[in-house]
Amino acid sequence: MVVLRLKRMGRRHRPFYRLNAMDKRAPRNGRVIEELGWFNPLELDESKQLNLKAERIKYWLSVGAQPSDTARTLIKRIGVDPTPGAKA
């Protein structure tokens, strides 16, 4: 099963995350199928805080990928419905 989840990057006390399509059995920072964007929670300007590929996220959701809880909230922020089987 494929899941959409965050991979932690950055250094200590400066988190930076990438949203990835990964196999459910892979570790958090393990092998990635496809990178779908990034999230910088420390960026003050909200327009620069999040950069996601909406079309690729819609594709992965359409083929049955399940987003994690955190990934679901980020996907909602760009205006994509993260519920399984939703039509965009």
C-alpha cells in the first residue's frame, strides 16, 4: 500500500519536511517512490511555507494512496480533497 507522508529533513531545532509517496512498510526517512513537495513550518510568510504538486497528489489519491493525518491537513491547505475516491 502507498501512503503520502512527511519525511523529516533539516537540522536540529530547524525542521523541514518533504511530502512523499512511500510504501507503507518503509521507515519514515526511507525509500521514496515520488517527492510531492515540501513544508517549512518555521517560515513566517505563509505563501512560502508550503509548496506541493497538486496534480501529482490528486493522481496518487486517485490510485488509492492514503495520506497520513498531518499530510491530510497540508493537502487540504492547497485545496485538494484528501478523502479516498473524491472527484476533483
